[in-house]
Amino acid sequence: MASTTHRSTVGAGTVGRLAHWGSDMATTAVRYSMQRIPLYRRDRRSDEGEPPDLDRELPGDPATVQRAREGLGPLFHRSYWIVVTDEVLTGEELINYILEEPNRVTPTEMARFETLDGHPARNVEVGDELIVRLPGPWNGPVRVVERTPTSFRFATLRGHMEAGEIEFRTSTDPRGFLEFRIESWARSGDPLFHLLYERLPIGRELQQHMWSQFCRRVAAVSGGVRMSNPACTTHRYDPTS
């Protein structure tokens, strides 16, 4: 009898998560269809680049980090970027602006950065742990593990839908223009997300839409002129290729 009860509870929980996900994703999909922006994208089966050391020592409690090796499915290398010219803010000033209050450049109808006690994230520093509130049954707990004058990096924590790291950075491109880039190396964090992300294109579309909106907002904050719409690439990393 105990075994039967356990199976029933797990099933109900999964159904509940799917129902929650379906409801939130339907609402978000409507918003997405109304706000969709042009986006240059490119998908590749293999990636010539090399990931950072995803097993290196990180600040904070190592037991709560959800590393890429603990995820499911292939390791994906994703990049989203935008280029501006005649900017008012420097790359360093842009990164400072984002960390002072991340929700100022986040499409909050799709995601919100909060502290662990539920307050809007502000003045973010290395070691801080945040919750990225997202549509559906997942939230995205992360820890700030690196900070330079022109970049910062999150590592995913237990319960995140992905397992890996994501970096936000500014740089000067070969033409001398300011580039803002979001780059992640991650695998799916749990079986349900892996299934939904692999089988339903809307999940990938909404993720790309969210980060492209983030890029556009950063470009607007810079005070410069966008050279183009955001671009993105998705590579499936294969160390044997």
C-alpha cells in the first residue's frame, strides 16, 4: 500500500507541474506572439569552441551548485549578442548598471531577479544567490561566481532547470563597436525540462526571445544606436568531433 501511495504522489506532482507549466507557457506565448522581434539565429550540431572549466572551484557552498556534469542530455553552448555604436555608457558602466538592478533590463513579464527572501535583486556581488522567477513550474536559482569590470557570471544551483554557467559581458568587436553578449554552457537540469525543451520548440523560442529582449534593453540603456537586431547561436558541444 505504501508503494502504491508513493507512485500516486509522484504522478500527481508531475501532472501538477505540467498543468502549471502549460498555463504559464500559454500566457507567455501570447505575450511572445505580440512582442516578437526579428532575431538572427543559427543552430549547429557541433561546436569548435571549448567550454570553461565547469568543474573548477567556485565561491560559496559547493554542495548546492548544479554543475553541467549533473545535467541531462547534450551540453549546449548558447550565445546571444547585440552591437551598438555611439554609446553614452562604457562597457564597464553597462555592467555596473545591470548589477545595480537587473530587473531594469529584464523583460519582467518573462523573468524577474529576486533575492532568496523575495525582494528585487539590487547591487549584486560575487557570492550573492538569486532566484530568477520564470513561467511554469521552475525557478532559476543562481549564484554570482565571477565578476570583472566588464563581465559577471552565474552558476546554476539545485532546482534550476539547467545545469551549468551563464556569463554576461561587454567587449569591443573587431570594428570598434560595443558588443554586449550573453553566453551559456549548460545541459538540462531535470528530466521534465529535458523532455519539454527537446520536444516542444516553444520552449526554445521563449528562451531566445527573453534573452534577445534583454539584449535590446541593454542596448537602449547604453544610449547608443543598435547596429542590428540581436543575434543568437546554439551549438551542441561534442568533445569527440
